[in-house]
Amino acid sequence: MNEAWVEISCSVPAELADIVAEHLTSLSGNGVCIENLNVDAFSHSEIPESATVHIKSYFDSTEDSAARLKEIETYLAELALRQPGLSLPPPELSSVTSEDWSTSWKVNFKPLRIGRRLLIVPSWEEPQPHPDDIVLRLDPGMAFGTGGHETTRLCLELLEQIMDNMPTLLSPAVLDLGTGSGILAMAAVQLGAARVCAVDIDPLAVEVARENLAINGLSEQVECSTTPLESLNGCFDVILANILAEELVRLAPSLSERLAPGGSLVLSGILAEKEGLVRNGFSSQPLEYLETLHEGEWVALHYRRDQPA
């Protein structure tokens, strides 16, 4: 079901954002959206400060929107009078529709083939797999990881390659760090992993991952939690870390420590321009760099842990 809302947007100097946002929140009884139109970054730390921000508040369409607009316009005029030399543009009104996002995004999520055998299928569709396909049913919900993003695809391609090259009698332990929807953990199980740990700092992502594990009948085969990397028990033959480049560098010692001798480490979530940053950050670890996979503006790095002398 769609609901109609009235959006009133105010453009104000960044230093006045908090006070205006608080006033709009008190009027609407809802939260506000503060837009920084200069955002073009993958990391929060890289977002430049903007001199002007746009604060959007939302009111039920049954209210007198003209009266609300006039009330906010009067407030902004009074606020400008208290700031010598400040001139604020009048607020802008528009109608918006609140869609049922839990289902509307599904129109763009179609079956996706990755690597040689992996077939990612929305949970609400019936697949048409090839005889040797590994089918992963997925409902990503609010978590990252449909397989459509370059970083996830790169991880899946490397994971399939690594698992195919495993010694026949080895059933590896796999860690999926930053599991999101759980897609990498599910692929690891289906590709032959014995122990799989899927962890994420976001409890919502963990819940989504558990739901996807249940859809695929894999709930008993994956340990899913918010346990920090440093608190995990044991070592892993394969570690998949699809997170921010800066966070990968910070975790370099812990990732190396948790990787079994001869094990493979896949690092993804890395913009191509930051490959050097990550490789420098891992250069002091007992790891052998093997290769970089590219797709679009993203890269994934493959390392192997040194065997003991």
C-alpha cells in the first residue's frame, strides 16, 4: 500500500541545520532527512562538509499543507532576522509517495549467474538451473548482498576458484566477515566448506542472513553472529572480507592471525584507486599476494598465508 505525504524542504547554512531540524521534527512528529548534495564517497570519513544543507520534513497529506508551509516560512524569516546578513530562501513544498520498499525493489532483482556454477535466484522465483548449478535462493531485505554488486560478484568468483582448487580430502573452514545477506556464507557451504562462520556488526544483517539460510535449508551449517573478529575461535582456511578498504587495513593483523597456514584471504569492497592503500596495509603481514580481480571501479585481492618453515 502507498501513502501520500507532503514534503517541505528548507535550504539552510550547515551551522543552522540542527536547530532547524529540531524545529521541523517538533512540527511534524516525524524524523527529518538532511541532504548533503556534495556526497560522492564510499566512506563516511570522506564526505566533505557542505556550506548549505537541505532539510526535508514530512507531513500527512490530510493536513493543511499551505498553512504548514506558511508557518515554516515565518519561522525561517524570524531565524534570518536574528542572523545579520543572512538571507534564507523560502521552503519548498512537494507531494511524495511512501512506497512499500520491502517489495517494490524486487522488480529489479532477477536470477543472476556468477562464475561457472553459481546461480543466485530471488526467493520468490522458480529457477531453471543447469544440471551442475549451485542454486542460492536469496531475499536480501535491508542487508547488502544480492550478488549484483561488483564487490559481491568478485568475492563469489574467487571463492568458487579457491574451493575448486582445494585438496580433495580437505573440508575447509570459511569465515564470511561482513556477511550482509549471507550470500557468501551460503555459497561456501554449497561449494564444500565444513565449518562456516558468518559475522556482521549489524544485527539486522545477521537476522536477514539467518532468514536466507533458512530459505536454503542451511541454518544448521552456518554459525551466524555479531561476534567481533578478534573474539572468534579457531582459524579458517578461507576468509572472505567484503568491507571498507580502511577497515580492512585496520583489521590486517587480526585477519592474518585468524587465517590458517596455506589459507586464502579474499579482500573486497575496495575501490580501484584504494588498491595501493590496502596492499600497503597488508605488506607487513605473513601473506603472499596472489592476484587482483577487477570489475568496474572495484577490485578484490587474493592473498595466501605463508606455510610454516
